[in-house]
Amino acid sequence: MWASVDLAPIAQSVPEHIKSAWIFVLKKETWSGAHAHPNSVQHMVVLEGRGRSRIAGVAGELHPLGSAKRPDSDWVVIDAGIEHEFYPVDDHMVVVSFHTCESDELIEVSAHGGVRRYEVPG
């Protein structure tokens, strides 16, 4: 299935040090699984849907870009090595995840045992 995603609302807000971007559709009512990126700071925005987050053990809420009461809460910034996971509620959640390393260098490790969750073909 194909769908277009309007990135115009975030184009001017992307920090200069970003080197790669990923688009994920997270399945409703399913935790993403706790993981960390030891070699990248992650900047993330929600484009569609809403959900919950757990970042460094702290619970939070995720809302679509532009719908939050405070504009500074549109972006979620997660420092390198910090465990995080997301849980979409009501519907699937579409997020754009920006990283401070190249896509073929990104490391994602499971919070349970530090095992790499996937490898990017290079």
C-alpha cells in the first residue's frame, strides 16, 4: 500500500546535524519493543496517530505534529544510548525518526540483552 506523507511542516525544523531519516508505521496497540541507539541521537515527530512513550523509564504521550498544546513538544529528542519504546493507541501511528549518523551506520540494540535488532544492508 502506498501513501504520501507531507514533510513540509517539518522541513525547516530538522536540525542541521541530521544525517538520515526513517519512516515507520507502528501497529496500533503494540509496543515497539524497548531499544536504544548507542551511536545516534534520535529526533522524532509523529505525523499520524497518537500514542504513548517510555523514554529512560519515563512515561509520556505522543501527539501528531502541530496538535500539541505546546509547540516545543512536537519533537521528541532521545540521546544516544537511552532506552525507549512507543505504543500507538486507537490507530496505527506514523513517525519520522531522524538520526545523527548515516543510515548504514545506525545501530539499534534491544533493551533486553543488548542484541542488535536488525542490520541495515550496506
